[in-house]
Amino acid sequence: MFLVVTGGGIGLVSFGPLANRLGRRGAFLLFCLGGVGAAAVMFQVLPRGPAWLRWTALPLFGYFATGMHAGYAIYFPELFPTRLRGTGSSFCFNGGRLLAGPILILTGWMQRDLAVSLANSATLLGLLFLLGIVVLAFAPETRGKELPA
């Protein structure tokens, strides 16, 4: 966990500069692609790989899986006018939390009732990063633009 959290912390700190360089959508795309790739490697390749490789991959997994959360604090407020900024940002943050509960229940159901292994169910959860890429197709780029009044 220390290695995952360390990688996540570095991802959180690096998201802002990446969002300034690549744009908000570009940074989220990078983290979504990295997240789906890191999850697949983490849960499908590494369990059968050498131990040293797991130790190196854990921070990368944390970097992509956790680092994008810093982007929410940057991006969500830029989407809403001043009078709705707090409400809109809170809706976005907490809407994701509301969806996370049923997803975790679904994962447990897949393992219990469908006999899907933990590694395979975790990999399937990693595919949710692809949903993030689909959402990006409809998201506006806000880098360098004035905040809505």
C-alpha cells in the first residue's frame, strides 16, 4: 500500500502541471489510458510475474488510479458559473461516490455468484477508465478560458 499511495501522491501533485501543459481533457485522457493499462497489467500480468516487477508497478498503478482525482478540483469549478460553482462541483464529486457503491456490490456479486476471480473482477473495474474517455468526448476544454460568470 505504501508504494501505491506514494505513486498516487506523485500523481496528485503532477496532475495540475500536466493539465496546464496538455489541457484538462488531455491530462484526463492520459490518466484514463494509464489507469486502464495499469489495472490490466496489475491484475492480469503481475500476479504471474516476478516479485521485483510488482514492486515497480505498484507506484505506477497508484499514480494513474489516484492521480486524476486532483483534476476534479481543477476542472469541476471551471465548468459552472459562479452562482452554481459549489453546487455543481459537489454534484459531480458526490455523483461519482453514489455510483461507486453499486459498482462495488456488482463486483462482489460477480465473484460470489458468477465465480469471477478477484483479479478478473478488478480488471473489469479498471475498464471503467474507458467510460471516462467516452465522457471526455463530450467535455469542454477549459484551459486558458475565463471562469463562467
